[in-house]
Amino acid sequence: MCRENLDRLQKFHGLEVLTAVEYEFTTLAKQEAPGPLVAVNGAENRWAPAFSGVEIFSMLKLAPHMGFCATVEDGMRRVGVDVLAIHTEYGTSTRASPRRESD
């Protein structure tokens, strides 16, 4: 029934339904100073947010990390994920990567 309605939507109105997902992740940096103890690859290290503040969509905060962003975007595209943007959001070290479902 759903497939029939979607096919009619395309046939009679030229429309199709798409979905989108926004992945969010937190970036951390290894710290020498006291911080939360986190095990990474079997070794315990102290990690802290890579940046702080409430700047949303801030290119100034992302600028020092453009190489990392390019690596993430390239890897996502190689597995069929169409990355539309990478930007900072509210919260400590949160990055959001909205994407569109690929065919």
C-alpha cells in the first residue's frame, strides 16, 4: 500500500519522499592535566573536549581542524554518505554532520 502511494506520488506529481539523518559526535583531545580517565586502544589516557564555548556554526572554531573534517567527509563519501555540512553546535566539542540518504 505504501509503495503504491509513493509510486503514484512520483507518477502524478513528480515527487518522491527522501529521508535525512544528522550525525553528531564529540571531539576530544588528549590532556596532560587532570581530566576524565578514558581507555583508548587499551591504554588509559586523560581526555577533555577539544574546544569549548557556545558558538554554533562557527568556522573559526573549525578552522584549525579542517584537515580532520576533510578526512571525515572523504571517508563518508567513499561509503556512500552525501555530507552536506560539517559544523559546530552548542555544547562542548559537538560537531554535527547532516547527511542525505544516498540511492
